[in-house]
Amino acid sequence: MRRKLAAGNWKMNGTGAALAELAALAESHPAPAADILICPPATLLSRAAEAARGIAIGGQDCHAKASGAHTGDLSAAMLKDAGASAVILGHSERRADHSETDAQVCAKAEAAMAEGLTAVICIGETLAEREAGDTLKVAGTQLAGSVPANATGANTVIAYEPVWAIGTGKVPTLEQIAEVHDFLRAELTARFGAGTADSIRLLYGGSVKPSNAAEIFAVSNVDGALVGGASLKAADFSPIITALEAS
């Protein structure tokens, strides 16, 4: 049985004062029935790890190389040293703003896995691709190109985030979410076999909030959520976690 996962991506938000939200979240869920992961900006990683109290901490990106002349970048080893146990890779904002390719995402995932970090690999279509009927084609291509050959349920999480739903308030229908998640599970099964495929958690991301969380978590092959804005405040993220625990 896959353990559910509620992951929060703080993106480029938060200074030291935001750690109070992490403490409040930990206090609200002292013994959660689902895993909780918060990915703050890199400047807060070490302090967040100290304040987490049972909540896992992750990075938002890492370099594929272990070290070197890469000004401004962080290696997987550095994230781990700061207290991270996971890292988000291939987020649509990284793919768009930094022109990251599937191959680059895969290389980063391999580096993360080599350091013992869980790679939370993001995939998802744009509105133009959705309207062109290419959703499954895009999802399949990104999945095949971004996920390393040694992926397992222990080192890999897949997050489906339709780009047009991130931060817009727009959410795919439950049928559309189910179609993609069922497709991803089938693709993983074809590539890795049923045992490994069944162990890899599939998260949905894109305008998840307390008011729609329960119905999303009831969808086939949705094992949790990757949440953006609603993860910044404990009062907003806590009900989402509660809904996941009840699913």
C-alpha cells in the first residue's frame, strides 16, 4: 500500500519568519497518517530541517553535477547536508523559465537519487497542448525522458501538474485528472513492471485547496498532492493534509 504524501512547494517565498508556519503545521499534525514534505527556498533549508519536528524537508532544484564551477547552483549533496530528504525536479516553472529539458531533469534526478534523496519529478501540459489534445502525449514523453531507469517507490515521486492550472484557480475535471493518473500508472507498469510501478506515488498539483482536496484525493491513482500557494500557511495546508489522511 502506497503511503499518501502531501508536499508543499514554497517556491520563491518565505524568510525566517515563515518558519512559524512550519512549526504550526507540525503542531497540528504530530502523528500524521500521511507523509508531509515542505520544500522551502534554499535559504531556509537548514533552519526548516531543525524546526520540522517530523515533517520532511526538501529542496526545489539541484544541479546534476556533484560540485564545480556552477555559480548559484546547489548539488544534491549540499541539499542533503542542509537537512533535505527530497528535491523537486522538472517543475514547469523551471522547464519554462530555465529551458530545462527532460534529459536535464533526468540527470538531476539521477544525482539526487545517488545522494539518497527522493526525486519529486514534475510533468504536465500547457493549455495549448491540452486544447490540441496532446495531454497524454506530452505526459508520456516527459515521463519517459525525465524518470531514470533506476526509479523505485523509495526514490521517486511523480507529480502531475497541468501548467494551466498552477496558481490560476482553474482545475481539471476529476475525469481529466483520473485519465492522466491512470495513464501514468500504466506507462510506469509497462516500463518498470507492476511491482515497481505500484510503489511509485503519483501526486496531483495545480490549484489544490481545502475546498477541492477531498474530491481530488478520491480520484483513481492520486496518492497525494504537490501544493503551491496553499502550502505557505499552516491554516490553509492543514485541512488539505487532513483530507488526504481521510482519503
